[in-house]
Amino acid sequence: MQEGCLLARVVDSRADRPVHKQIADRLRSAIKSGVFGPGELLPSEHELAAKYGVARGTARQAIVLLRNEGLIDAVQGLGSFVREPEPVQRLRPGGLSHGLETGRDPHDPPPDGDRHGPVGGRLGAPPEELMMSFATTQLEKASAPADVAALLGLPAGADVLVRSWEASYKDNVRTIASAYTRSDIATAAGLIDVESGPAAYLALIASGHRITRIIEEVSARMPTTTEAQRLDLAPGVPVLSIQRVNHTADRRPIEVTVSVMSAERYRMLYELGDD
Amino acid sequence: MQEGCLLARVVDSRADRPVHKQIADRLRSAIKSGVFGPGELLPSEHELAAKYGVARGTARQAIVLLRNEGLIDAVQGLGSFVREPEPVQRLRPGGLSHGLETGRDPHDPPPDGDRHGPVGGRLGAPPEELMMSFATTQLEKASAPADVAALLGLPAGADVLVRSWEASYKDNVRTIASAYTRSDIATAAGLIDVESGPAAYLALIASGHRITRIIEEVSARMPTTTEAQRLDLAPGVPVLSIQRVNHTADRRPIEVTVSVMSAERYRMLYELGDD
DNA sequence: GAGTGGTCTAGACCACGCT
DNA sequence: GCGTGGTCTAGACCACTCG
């Protein structure tokens, strides 16, 4: 067989580093150096155990490590595969009509062609294929979470209009989002009848509340189990969480939106203008 | 004993959901509902095994799940604890006149005061407590990685000046960064002698290459093992990866910087101005 | 020394995808 | 049916922290 040529034969059980980590190290570098290319099948747990002379559980631990690093996918009944890179979509959050025009950006492979983001993208006909559908999951008045209330300059527990929705592309949920709008503004704008997020911008404008300043906060974390299910996330894939605070011309914050999406699939793009 | 009052007594081994996930579910909701507060000690693996009538390995699997979700920390010899939230710093990347700030800004509508970022920081006295030290780890001419070359509009494999450094705060490495500068520009600006990232901006300005446009791309992923070590990351903590493309007034990209930091500790703040 | 998590073994049965 | 990963058991020894 001599398969040992690919994955070096020996692990040192007396070394500082635990055996399963040593095996993971070897597999990892084999992946990174291209010995196993994207989509390729790795040795089975049984094979690894035999090759390194360890119990199956130990070989499995190595595999689990790589899964949690997002490097491989395990499929029951089939085996473990080197994870193939997901097509990445770059989102350029825009205000109402942001700069960064059709700017053929020097960004190498990105041509996702447009910037119709799951949240707050420009309105108006998005390119054919990038149509996303929005499904409202909740629409109600409720008391604002503490952090949201603070951002809106409201007392803790104040009522806000909460609109929650999911944005899907081809039947796959891509973004889970919620918008929290000041009650007074929401009522005036008739937002109670507006379902998806993007549509709300039109309603706000129509009611005279033009948003002229947006502060966006980007963070990342591991998904909750709910998020992992809804967004169909593999193990070892974090989420991006985008929190927006929308302000009107008088610099008053009137709305906070929070959206969550796969960090494997989305990146955020910002242009920092000259000061 | 009746400890079963806190963690419900029974798990159903015939249910669809595996036992270790059921245990994890119970612990997770106990944590989220505050039964176990931040920093608090969870039941030991042995206790969990006894309480649910399962093998230790099964109880341990539940614990491992929560660790990978970033909810708890396990300490050998002590036990598992609910992870305490890290103080979060919000970075406001800015054009030139700004840099590293740590977020003294109280989350609320972020003030427009000063701004600092881990990359491209303002020089001159930064706020007392926020001093970061920069240690150059590499400084050399090398051929650009494919993606970087593309971003700079250079042919694949073209030479660039690579400056790599780590930014530390109180002896803890907080950011790992690299800057790739076009060779011609770097030479003209004398960058070969400049060590940390922030300092390079001054050199560029001094040599007449004023950066007027910055495109910043924010992504997140699980850390490599190297990154996890250097940044001292707990399991279940992703990293934010910030890629910057710096352009001069004529819109030519002259430099790409990439920085990596704990997503648990840092968030990015952007203001989307009115156009 | 007692208790904890970290590692490892050598089995077992199951659910799943394939042929 | 066969091989895969997913789960689980019942042990074992180790490294670590604490009193």
C-alpha cells in the first residue's frame, strides 16, 4: 500500500503534543499544501486509526478538530471531504444612494456584479439572479432589548416596533434580520404594515424621515443553534452580525437593525472617504 | 440529592436528538437564563454523567459542544466555567488622521470624536491606557500573494514590499497584520526602513503619496492554529480579518493591508455618510 | 490526596449513502 | 451488504489545581 508516503507514518505518543493533534497537524498541512484538494475525500477514520496505530476515537478527534476549524466536512455514510470554498458575496451597505458607483472595483474575483445586500441594499430592480425573497417572521410592538433601547436613546424597556424577517436566495435562508423602530416614527410612517426590511426605507422616506446617517457595527461570533439551523451553517462557520443605527437629518437615531449571516458566504465592503 | 431540580433529570435516549446534545441544550438554556451566571462553575463531567446516567464521555461531548460555541471555558484541574464577556473595543477605521482607538465610545450613537484603528493609526499621543506596541516580525521584498497582486493591479508574482507586525497591548498580542506595498512606491517612500504599520502612513505622505481612498473588506473565519496561539484565542472564538486597499488621489491602489484580530474583542464601526 | 479536565483504548450499535 | 461517520460505554492513565 505504502500510503504512508502521503501522511507521514509515525506519531510520537511521548511527545508533548497529543496524538490526535499531531494527526490533525499532518492532515491540515496535507490539505493546505494541496495533497488533498477542495472536495477531495480524506482517509476514513478507520484508515487513519490503522495508519497511525491508534484507536478510532483518537483518529476521530483529529477529524473533529479540522471540522471545527472549518477545513473539512464530514458526511455520514460517505466520509470526510476538504471543504470547498463557498462563493463569496461582498456587501456594500449603502445609505440611500451611496457613493461607490458602479465602481468596477479593483477587487479581484468579486464580480457578484451588484450590491443588493440582504439588508439595506439599494432599492430598485436588482440583477436577475440575485433576487432575494423576504419573509416576515414577526411584526409587533414590543419592548426594546436593553442595548437597542440605549442606541435609540430610549429608556430601558420602551416600546418599539419590531420587524423580523429572513432573506432567502433560492430557497436558502441567507440572512436573519430584525429592525427596531421608534414607536412614534414607526406609527407615523405606517411601518406596521411594511413587512420586509428594504421596503421600510421607502416608507420612512415617504413619511418625511429621510435617513442621512448610518452607523454600522460589524461583529462576528459563533452561531446559536437556531442560527446554525436556519442559515444551514456547517460546523466551524462563524456568523457576521451587522448592527445598523439609522439616523435622520437631525442626527436622531430612529431605527436599529441587526442582521446575521454566514461569514463564509458574506463579507462587508466599506469605502472610507477622505476626511 | 435532588440536584435534578436545576438541570431537569431526564434525557430521552430514544429521542431523535442524541443524548449529549440534549444535555448541552439543558446546560445552554440554563446559562442563557442565568441559572449559571458569567464566571460561574458548571457541574463537573463526572457529576453530569451521574445526574443523567450516562458515561463520562457522553457528558463530556456536551461540554465540548458548548466550548465550541464560545459559551464556556474549561480549565484543567478546576472545571468548566461560563465564559465572561470580554471587554469589546470598537474600531473606527478612518482615512489618515486616525488609527487605533479603542472604544472608549459608549456604544451609543458613536461620537465623531477621535478615531483610531489597529491599522493605520494616528501617530502622536494616543489615549493613555490605549497604548499599543508594535513589533515588526518581517520586513522584506517578496512576491505578492495572488489575491494581493490582483488588488494592486500587478501581474501575479510581482514583487512587493511586505511588512508584517503584531500590535500588542499590555504584552498581549491583539492584532497580526501585514502590509503589501507596491515596490515602486515603497522604494520612493523609503518604506523599507519603516517598521510598524502606522508609521508607514507618514512616510507615504512625506513622499507625496497621499492616500485618499480606502476600501475596507471585513470578513470572519475560524483562526488558524498559529493565529489561535498568537492571539491567545479560546476555542469557539472566530477572528475578524480586515483587508484594506489604499488608493492615492489618482485612484491607483498602492498598498494592501490585512489584519487579523479576535472577534470576541473587536468590532468594526463604519459611518455611511449621506451622499 | 482528592477532584478536575485531557487523552486514549477497545469495543458496541446505529443511521446513512452507496452499489 | 458494506463502509462510512455518529453515538455511546466503561474503563484507564495523565496533568493540573487546590487545600
